Amino acid sequence: MDISLIQFMKERIEHTSTTFHRYLYNRIDWGRQMLGLVGPRGVGKTTMFLQYIKEHQSEQNMLYVSADYVYFSSHTLIDLADEFSREGGEYLFIDEIHKYSGWAQELKQIYDTHVDLKVAFTGSSVLDIIQGEADLSRRAPVYHLQGLSFREYLEMFKGIVVPTYSLEDILQHRVELPKGLERPLPLFKEYLRHGYYPFGDDVEFIMLLNQSVNLTMEVDIPQFANMTLSTSRKLKKLLAIISRSVPFKPVMDSLATMVGVSRNVLPDYFLYMEKAGIISQLRDATGGIRGLGKVDKVYLDNPNLAYILAGSEANIGNIRETFFYNQLRVHNDIIVSRISDFEINGVTFEVGGKSKGQKQIVEAKKGYVVKDDIEIGTSNIIPLWMFGLNY
């Protein structure tokens, strides 16, 4: 085995902390012959793999590689798998596999020819993984990781351990404040600005997040969609319009005129940005299946992006709705409400500040008012921050 690969893995593992694990860590079936982990840039996929290796390398012969490593300029994934398997290798981790041309075909061949070798892969761009996911779906489950919940932020950055609460727990006022969280609101406001990404405590957070967005918009999406440079610029122009307007109901004709593209391509552009973790689209119930309904509203994906991209135009009402949608979509199917903001399993939610009234949910069979700037709730009034404990 190439010594440089071993050294590369050792260096990465040495700098990996195992004191905190993301919400997906214990839900992944690590014993599968093949699995994938995808999600937006910067949410911690690489760290999760390195943590697993660090905690289990004494039990199995493991190897971690990055698909853009110089080794692959003269070797294939199949070459690596063949050699690693001959030397008794048991678990191969391949990071950022979307940077390797023809990755899906080679993974399928590895799966079929090395039945005793376990393979796990990540993709920094969810777009390319989805492009090849159909071919691998029978072989490899693909897990989707999103950014930190408020609960995870509290544990990772503040050392405050809070259990996960189901939506029903939250609505039934079963949330108990642990020591250190007697005053959750200041911490919640911090989270909204820089707590969604694991690098949120970096002094260069704003620059790093802007770089991540630019790479997604200028590299990931254009490569996936085979866009020209001029089309890529139009995509960024569309994002700028969205950033100033969210949440909004997309009117394709006017947007197409503003961006300078055909209205027929706009739904694809929105879908690309959604899959890449830049925006999220709130749909209605017409599809009957999650994600198939008609798009009713468009949001930026998470509150951190809303503050970074909207800047001084960031609206607190939009931030609140963005947070609610972002945090609850992991475990719940959320659709637009006919009379209010959101609906989950027939339950209506109106999101607002502490002075928000009951008017919007009067017609609801079962409705809740979700209020920011309150620490505890009562009856059908629930504090907004508590929904950040759902995963």
C-alpha cells in the first residue's frame, strides 16, 4: 500500500476530535457493504468518517483516502480497492468522491468484485451524488446530513448537553431546561447567526461561509448542469435576487426577465440550489408524496445563510420561518398551510415574535403559535428556540 496514503490518513485522524458526534452518527448502519454520506459543503461529513475510523481502527483494517489526492492521478479506485483487499483491508473510506470522474461505475465494480470489503463514501456536493445515486441505490443506502441543530450547537460549542425532543414532546411542553440553559435566548440568537455550521466559532466564519457558497454556485452546480460561464453568472444573479426577497412565491415570468434566462430553466436552477443546500422550497400537498408538491415559497436554506447573503436586508420574520422549516424538516414532512405559515400532519403553525396573536390559526382544527423571544410556553404557545431540539 502506498505509504503516502497511510500517512495522509494518520495526519487527518490525529487532528480529529471524538468528543462530539453529529445526530446521524449512531443512525448509520456502518456494517453495510457500501454506504454513502452526502450533504452541503461544510456540515461535517469528513469529520464523521474520521471519527468512526479513530474509534474503530483497532478492530478493523481501515483506510481513509480523498478522491482528489494526487495518488489518483496515476491510479484508479479499482486499483486501490484491489491492492487494499489483497493486503487484508476490511473498510475503505473515500472522501469527496464526486471529484473522481466515473466514480459511480467504479464503485459498482468494487461492490460486485470485493464482497468482503466495506466501502463508505462522501460527497461534498450533493448534486453529483444524486446524479449517480440511481445506479447505486440497490447497493448503497445514502444518508443525508444537514447542518447543526440548535441542540447540537449547544453541546458542541457551549458544552450544554440537551436530549433530543420529538415534535410531540415539544408541543406537549415536555422540554426540560438543563443546567446552563436557564437563559436560552442569548444562545439562540448566536446560533441563528453562526451556529449552523461546525466551523461557526472560526474567526473567519463569514469569509469561509461566503467561500463555500461561491464554490457551490461557481463550481458544483455549473459542473453538474454543464453550464457555461455566462449561465453560471446568471445563477448567482438569481441567488442575489432570492436573498433579498425570501421568503417569496416565485413568479417565473418576472424572475426570468430579471435574470435574463428562459422561464423554463428556472425550476431546474431552483432545484439545483435546493439540493446543494443553498435554498429550501416549501411545497403544498398536491403531490401527495414528500417533495412532489407545487412550490409555494422559497427560503434560504438556514438562518446563517440568511444573515450572510441578505446582510442588512435580513428580516427577523424571515429568519424565524427559515429556522422553523430548517430544523423540523429532518424528521417531519412540512407543507405550506392554507391559512397560516406551515402545516405538519394536519397541525397548523404560525411563526412570529412574542406579540404574535391567535388570529391566523382561528380556523385551524389544531393550531400552535410559535413565538420568538420567549423562554417558555403555555397551552398552544410554543417558544421558537425549542424546535431546535428536534434532532
